[in-house]
Amino acid sequence: MVQKSEELQSGHNEIMEEAITGLNKKPKQLPCKFFYDKKGSELFEKICTLPEYYLTRTELEIMSANIYDISSFIGNNTLLVELGSGSSLKTRLLLDNLPQIAAYVPLDISYSHLMESVAMLSGDYPDLKIFPICADYTKPIKFPDLNITWSRIVVFYPGSTIGNFIPEYAKKFLASIANRIGKGSGLLIGVDLKKNISTLEKAYNDSSGITAQFNLNILSRLNSEISANFNLDNWYHKAVYNKNEGRIEMHLVSASNQSARLNGTAITFSKGESIITEYSYKYHLSEFRDLAREHFRVEKVWTDEGKRFSLQYLTVI
């Protein structure tokens, strides 16, 4: 039985509150977790297959080339917890090489997407104990009583999702993971690396326009779930690399002077004004090591030949 967090059960009220709060900030912004309703999750899966979007493809290549080494760090009788499990594509590579893990706990904010993934995994791995949790993993989560034993916990956090957090918050988030799983437990994490700007910007401005659809879907979701009235034809997608901050910035840009209502609250937008929907920070290996060093020790780093992306195994100290 899937566990749903109380935060998600509060549903639309929380979305409303966070949307209004974010759109009253300067600059205006919306949480990137709003991307992941059912349609948004499906669009993101499409993004992961795009030729410009090197992240997923490169991370899978790294995992495939080093899977025996990676599996040895995770070990046997481990409770494998995945944050933002999505389609669990990368997880299958781990599961195929971890026949003796204690159980798998996928966490995802999209209930329908989570359950579709769990159903497929259950069919393909009938002996695997799976305990899905539908939750916003950036908030405190109460794990259910699993009624099993394990030697330690390893958290799997692929895709460089850690880059969505500003470094100050990323440090706090890593601390919360360490405190939750305890000393000696592990974190297998994907971290995107700094590289030439052209490669970075192409990854978030694909020629087929799927990323633009994904970005605009955040407004479509607000329209359907909290009765907002954004006119999607009046907005366009823009993603740029901010070299000074070391991050990709995703924007929805207003094509005209306009306003939108959210449950009776009017928000005005000037032509050219944007809503920030996502940051994606990129790191040098030394920068990420310094970010995590208060709570984790970096045990091993795997990269592709071009050093575009890294998969890292960290131990809680």
C-alpha cells in the first residue's frame, strides 16, 4: 500500500498558497516541484530521451560502465531509497545488479506516475519488496513501519536534481538526508558538471520544443488545479546560463502586459517580465565536495570520458 504524505493530501490549498507567495516575490517565481503532475512527469521522461539533453544519457552510460563498482559500494541487505523515482529507469540497472537488497523505497511527488512505475517494477521483480511513498521529499517525511531489517540505508538521488537547489539550501538538504539515514549510510548522487555554455543551454532549449511544453505545463497545471486563468499563448519559454552563479535559469516570459487571477488574487505581469521556474546549478568536483563535506565524505566519483557529468558515492560521517 502506498503511503501518501499529509502535505500532498492537503493538495490544492498548498499549491495555491505557494503559487501566490512565489508570484508576489521579486523576481516572480514558482517552485520547480510544480512541474511534476502526470503530464509534466510524462514530458520530463520525453526530455530525458532528447539528443540535446545529455544528462540522463550520460548518467546511464556512467552507471553501465561502472555498475559492478557501484554495486559493491551499495552492498547487500541494503534499504535502497530513491528520491524522485520517476520511471525508475536507472534504478533497474541497480536492481539487476543488487539481488540481495533488503527493499526498495521509491519516493515521488506524482502519485499516478509513481504507481505506474511501481506496478511495472513489481511485475519485473516479483521477489523485490517495494514500499512506495508519495511525498514532497524536500519536506520532513515519516517513513512507514516496514517490518523488515536491513544493514544500512543508501539513498539514490540521480539526475543532478540537487542542482535545483541554491547552494545554501542544497547544503541544508544534504544535512537533512544525513540526519535521517544516520552515520555510515550512503548517498549515490548524480551531479552535473560545469562545461561549455553552448552544451548547457542547448540541453534546456531543445529544438523539438519539449522543454518549452514542460515549462508551460506549470501554468496549465495552475489553471486546472486551482482555477487560475493564465493564457498560455501569452507566455514563452527561455533558458539561459548564468555564468556568475554557475546555473541554468529557466524562465516563463510574458509576451505582453497582462494579468492572471489565482482564486480571486490578481497578479500583473509586464511585457518581458519573467517567472523563474527552475535553477539548475552546475558544479566543479571540488565545489560539490566542499558543499557536502560537513555531513558526507566523498568515497568515489565516476565520470564520463568528457567529464560532463558525475555520479558520486558519499558516506555519512
